[in-house]
Amino acid sequence: MHTVDQDFSECFTCRTRFQSPLFCITRDREQIVFDVGDIPSASIQDAEGLEVYCSQSCLEARCKDVMTAQNCAITYPGIGPIEICGRCNEPFSTTNWHGAYVASGETLYGIIGTAFFVDVLARVCPKCAELASGADVDIGEAAQDQDLQQTGRAATSHAALELPRVYVEKAAFQSVQSTT
């Protein structure tokens, strides 16, 4: 994110300084949860902002370029238990931790945001998500594994302390919107 100062961001498309609403593309580490009788939801363990925009049109203007840079096809997947990876085109289980590229729009109230749209651009299998996330995640997990083997207790990392945030996928979000 191009931060101009504490209160403003800079749009990656038009370079306009803005506050709210905020439109963005993120790379998430998620797991789809299918509880009986509930609408499926995505439990998000980590979300990395790739770019921010001042408007939906600015987001749409950059979307293809961002996904090309991520070496990932835009597939607009569903929320099924099996999806096709946007990179390797292989099926995988979404009930396991995997990657997702998400476009969203939020109205900001200070540091709190309320999403008014969420589009999953693509999901990527765990193997491809590892390649996309960079070495920092892999090294952190390797360090935790090594610490567990050496000391019998898990290392504490910043990522392990974060509580997952949950959002409802686009289909569920649209159904909530249509009832209000």
C-alpha cells in the first residue's frame, strides 16, 4: 500500500489521495468451513494487501495486471469443497488451508472497515499458495517445527497470536444484501 500519511492512502491506479471508501486486492490464507446448516464461510488466517484503490473502477482497471503479476488466472470460484487452482489448474480441497485472491470494497470508520462487496478472484491450492507467499511464511513455519522438535513446545510467532477473521463469501454476502 502506498501510504501518504496516517490518514490517507494513494490509489495504485490514478494516484489520488483518499481515505474512504477503500477498495483493495488482497492475498489471503484461508480455509472454507462447512458447518451443517450454516452458510459456508472462509476463515482467514492471514491477509496481505497487494494494492489499494480510491474506487471500484480503479480496482477493475488494475485487476488483470495484478493477477498477471501474481501468475494467477482470474477464475471467480464458487465456495465448494473442491475448487480448481488458479495457477496449476488442479483440483484441491478448500477445507484445507489454501490461498485466495480477493477484491473488496470497505467503508472505513477510523481503523474499522465494513465491507460492502467481496469478490474472490481466484483460489490457489496449498502448494501454489506456498510459492506465492514468499519465504517468510515457510521459514516461520520451519522455525516453529524445529523449536517443537528441540524443546517439545511450539514457538510463539506474531501470526500464531492473530485470531482468524471470518468473512462470508460473495454468494452469502449478496443474499444478506438482498434481504435488507
